[in-house]
Amino acid sequence: MIKVKVILSAVALLCVGLAAQAQDVKIGYTNVEFIMDLMPEMEQIASDIKDYETQLQTTMQLKGEDFQRQVQSYQQSMNSMTEDARAAKEKELTDLNASLEKMRSDSQVSYQRKLGELLSPVQNKVINAINAVAAENNYTHIFAESAGQSPVLLYTKEEDKFTELVLAKLGLEMPAAPAGN
């Protein structure tokens, strides 16, 4: 009977110790994309990336139109060409088409790279603010919500307004909630 009491006492002490440790944990979550969308720099980034996208599309359109003109020219004159000239022109058109496809692929990579370059300073600013707010408010863990997905964190206290704290740190205001919420 004494052994049972000793074991129960040990288990109780262990539970008390774990509960005391759990009180030191403070978890928060935030939506990084939401915060970034509120950053004033995002308007300029959106404008810059739209201009860059337009520039890429214009270049692709001009190259595509040039390719189409060459194809039409070839189709109109192919009956009067020698077999060797026809084969050479078909190879040239095949190479031009491959070049156009490579340009499309390179344009997509270039667009993503440019977007990353433009967003990087804003992302760093938000991450630094999140780290500062977490340290100032004794958070031990912060989880990010991902757009279109459930948050990684399954429970948090309603009074933990971490996103609002980060916005305040950045000097931004939380937009008013739509009527009816």
C-alpha cells in the first residue's frame, strides 16, 4: 500500500511539474499574407510587377507575331521553293518555335524571380516585426495561417490578438470589419 502511495505521489509531482512548464508556453498565430497586403509598399510592388508582366507579355506577343508572319510567308511560297530550301525554312521555323517556347518558359521564371525580389524586403520587414512582437509579448510559438488552408494551430485564446500587435508595430491600422460580422 505504501508503494502505491509513493508511486501516486511521484506521478502527481510529475504532473504538477509538467503543468508548471506548460504555463510558460504562449502560442500565437498570424496571417502573414494579410499583414503584407496591408503594407503601403504593396501598392508600388503591385504596380511594378504589373508593368514587368506587361513588358514580358509585349515582348512575347511581338515575337509570336513575327513567328506567325514567317509561317504565313513560308506557306505562301512553299510551293515555289526547292526541296532543300523548303527543308531549310522548315528547320528555321522549328528552331524559331523552340526559341519562342524557351522564351515563354524563361519569362515565367523571370517573373517569379522579379516578384521574389520585390517582395523580399516587405517579407523581411514583416518577419522582423513578428519576431519583435513575439519577444516583447513573451510568445514562445507563432504559427502562420496559410491562404486557402486551415491554420496549423488548432486552438488559441480569443484575446491573443497577435496580428493586431504586429500591425501596430509596423504602424498600420487594422481595417474595420464589414458590417454583420
